Amino acid sequence: MKKYCLACDLKDDPALISEYEAHHQQVWPEILQSITDSGIEQMEIYRVGNRLFMIMQVNETFDFAKKAIADTTSEKVQEWEQMLWKYQQALPVAKPGEKWILMDKIFQLQP
């Protein structure tokens, strides 16, 4: 199983961060379904300050391009993403339109 790590920033506002975290305590069923349908088998999001770190474990059917297409054609996913953008901001290294950015692995204790 492959693992991907991604990062995104939140707006540096404690009230907005609290609201963002509350949304993730009650993720819409359609969003959870879109995640698992894409081949993501495990997903975790961690936060330090206003930086988010996501770990995804995916099966062999997962493809970033296919996930992006499925997300753009899902009304519920688009609604969720629009709602969350109120709380998020692009990383300083993000290209226009990028939200979550794939991270490069630079160390592993056990190969």
C-alpha cells in the first residue's frame, strides 16, 4: 500500500481553526464515500499551529488525476471544498489553485 503526505495551511485565527476542526468531527457521509471510492483506505489529518499535515494510505486503484476529476464532478465535494476554503489558505510555495500540496519524503528509519 502506498502512502502520501500532504500539507495545507489554515488562516491563523483561533476561532476559524476551532470551526475547521469541528467540521472534521462531523464529515459529511458523501465526502467520506468519495474518499473511500477513490482508493484511499486510511486518512489522517494532524495540525500544529495553523499548518495541516495529511497522511493517506491508498490501494492500487488510487490515482490523483482520477480523484481530482471525480471531485470536480461531485456537487457535494465542491460544496465541502468551498466551505472549507473559508478556513484554509495556500502554502507560500503553492501554485495558483493549489490547496493541499504533496510532500517529498526525505527520511525513513527502516527501508
